[in-house]
Amino acid sequence: MAAATPTRLARPRRRRSLIGLTPLIDVVFILLIFFMLASNFLRWRAIDLSAPVRAAATVPVEQDVLKIEILMDGMTIDGASITMTQFDQQVSDRLAQDRDLTIVIQPDVGVPLQRTVSTLDRLRSLGASKLNLVRDPQAAGL
Amino acid sequence: MQFDPPKATASDEQLLPLVDIILMLLIFFMLAGTLVASDPLQVNPPDSASETHVNERELVVVLGQNGELAFDGEVLDRQTFELVLKERVASAPEAQFWLKADAQADSNDVIVVMELLREAGVERLELLTLQKTDQENP
């Protein structure tokens, strides 16, 4: 009995060592680290720019247009500077008069894109649909 | 009978749950993550409340924080960019383009690139943003 037990145990041990679990774990670890580093979980969203781009060249002057300028330290609506609370109010009032109001957004030179995108978001949440982005005439270009 | 024969092989068998978990993690990362080629420019896109989802992104124009342009995995100057763009638009006129710009980039640079793309004949253009996390308004 005492002699039989070790021999019966020795066989499976030798069979497993033929393949070896450790290299498998190594490879799987390397794959795991690769996928952890290489994959990303960012949730991408998109803002459609096609329509505003096409419309930007031909902004109808005679039509009712609301012009919003984004300045480095504030905003203006039709040339009058305005605070954020007044902004919502004024835009809602104008939209209540005319659902299809065309809004032209002109960011000042140096205004970061995040502010412009946030403004677009805000206008869209207020119900504006016709949004046009227009370049500051003073912008030098790339 | 006092010695425990299984202990001799236990070192291998104790590894099995570990291997299971690692395989599980591996499969999770393989299925849940997406492998995307990294951009030639470091770009932190703006976030927006937009609900439009984006999956495949092929023709991505990257605009860096200081107005650097990259397309097709290469940083390009403006002249080269216009040439490359014209070729691409000519070969695929209806293609959807994406613009990936840094949140701190000048808005006017973004509009300039929009105009460039439009002049080159790009009809469909979207700005790539990230899903908005709770943040202050403009």
C-alpha cells in the first residue's frame, strides 16, 4: 500500500509537466496586458457639422437671424453683452416667437472648442435647430 | 496515511482558478474594448450632450491643440493636407468624414478646417466628441 501510493501519484504529475501550466499562464497574461493597454472604452458621440457648414456660406441676411458671439469672457446676443441666465431667457423668447429661427454662432479668436460645443449643446437643449457656425473675420486661419 | 499525497500536485491545481479568472478577464477585454489605432497627435476631444453614437471611424481629420493637422495617421501641413484631401474625396465622394479636434483648440481653427473640407467637396462631416460627464456649462 505504502509503495503503491507514490507510483500512482507520480504518473499524473509527470503527464501534466509535459504540457506545463506556467507557459500557458505567461502567454495569457501577456495577451491580457496587451488587451488592457490597447483597448479603449471611450464613448464617442458626434455632432453633425454638414448642414451648418453648407449654410454658413449663404446666411440669408433679410431673414430673422439671431447672432451669438462667444467672447473670451462672455457672450453677446445681437451685439449686446449678456449673462448666462439672461442668455437662456432671451434665446427662449426668440425661439418662442419663431421656431425656425436661424442662429449664427461666431466664436471670438482664441475661444476654445469646448465652449463652442457647450454653447451648441445649450442652444439645442433650448430647442434651436438651425445653428450656423461662422468664423470670426479676424481669425488668421491655420 | 498521514502525509497528503495530493499536496504534491496541488501547486498546479491551485493555479487553475487563477487561470480561469485571467481567461475571463482576457475575454472581457477582447470583447468589450475596441482596438483603435492611436492618433499621431495628442487630442482631448470636447464633450457634448449629443446622443449620436459613432462606431466605425475611418476618415478622421485630427486637429491638435495648436492647430496642427493630421490625416491618415500622418501630421501634415496645410498644403499637403489639401492635396491628400482632394485625392481622398475624388476617390470616395460620398464618404463620411469625422473631425476630431482638441477641446482647447481655437474654435476658429475648427471652422477653418470645416471650410477646407467643404471646399474639397466633403459633404458629410461630423465632429467627434465624448459623452458628457457632469460638468459646468459654458
